[in-house]
Amino acid sequence: MTAKKTAKKLLIANWKSNPATLEEAVVLAKKEDEAAALFKSVDLVVAPPFIFLEAVSEILKNSVLGAQDVFWEKSGPHTGEVSTDQLKNIGVQYVIVGHSEKRQDSGETDEMINKKIKGALAAGFRTVLCVGETSREDKEIPSSVGEQLVADVAGLKKDWLKNLIIAYEPVWAISTRLNSRPDTPSNVLQASLYIKKTLARTFGLKEANQIKVIYGGSVKTGNVASFLKDGGVSGALVGGASLNAEELIEIAKIANSQ
Ligand code: PGA
């Protein structure tokens, strides 16, 4: 199955805990945002660390602001957390929830992720839920991916679903992992179909059809076309490659032509 040529591709630049300085963040955001103006068939989301959200928010004109995490409450006594109201008021439109690095580094559970998704969708954010297996023994998508997905989306209201995006991110394919390698387009197709079927079983086919599925894991200039063309996905979550503006621009150019 190939994505419809007319549909815009979603590209999310996940900077993770980079760069180290505000000056570098400003330069990177300017370059990426300028490039976004050139590619009309791509929606670019720039997701810097929290500390740079405000500065980057003032720069973006052709792309939109994303946050890498969110707390489920609007405000209140939650030391160290960043609330939905705070993110809204700074211009954030997309939030990433349940990234494997948050699951691992911060011990985020499916129960916490479910609360974050509900809080984010209730606040009106486009909400990107990351799911994916930590290792792959054989060609089958492990059932753990479906279990994660079902637990994370439990109890969502139907009218929230148009703002839900699932990022299939096999953890072993993330570029900074030891011995990582990108997944293959055929595995990504299998995974995206599996995710879409799981969503259809959970919410009904019509409702599930509103939910975009994207791919993340070592996406680069050399492989993005094949994922978009043959992986059955509507976009990509780009980590390492998004820290190099030239590479991200090239990825956007390729996505734009798919
Ligand atoms: P990567 O990261 O592109 O560096 O593999 C993707 C992600 O973890 O979101």
C-alpha cells in the first residue's frame, strides 16, 4: 500500500536534548523554518527541548512548534513538570508522548502515557504517541506493540481521534542505539497495517481512519523516500538527522516529492 500522493507528509524534527546553547537552537530553527516555506506538500513540526520552546516559537513562521513531552494537568503542584496550559500559551501545537527514551529514562508507564495523551488531546494538541518494540526476534511485529498501543489509547473520546498520530518507532532502529539499523520499508508496512488494524478494532474503522501513522528510527535522506512510498506511513519522526539543518531540508525535499 502506498500513501496517497496528494496527502501532505508530516515531518517532525525531534531535537531531543540538543543543542547545548540557545544560540545554536536559534540558528537551527531559522534554517529549518526557512526551508519549510519551500515544500508545500510537507507539514514540518520543530520539537526543541522545553528550554528553547519560547525562543523557537518566535522564529517559526512556516513550520509549527512541538514539545517532546507534556504533563497531564493544566497547572498545579507538579514540581519539574510542564503543564498543558503552559505549552498552549507558548504556541505549542504538537506534543510527543511516550517516546521510548522517556519510557526508559524516566520509567514512564503506559498508565502515565495514557493520562498524558488524554490531557494533551483534551487540551487540543495534535498528539504523537510513540510505540515500538525494544527488540525484534523475527519478521513478525511483536504483540507487545499492540498491547502498548491499546493500553496507551484506552478511553479516548472519539472526537479527539482526529488529533491523534501514532509514531511507530522500533527502539532498536533509533540511530543513537548501539548496533542500530533502520527498519525495512516492508517491515514498516507490516507494522503500520498492524497498528491501523489494532486502532480499527479499538475505535471502529471509520474513526480509526482519521489517525495518521508515521515512522521513526534512523530516518535519513537515503531512506525516507522508501518509507513514505512503501511503508504505508504518512510521515516521519526524525531525531539525529534533524540536528543537521541541511540534512533535514533534504529529507523535507524528498518527502515533498513523494
Ligand atoms: P533517530 O531518532 O532519527 O535519531 O533514530 C528518532 C526518534 O527517537 O524519535
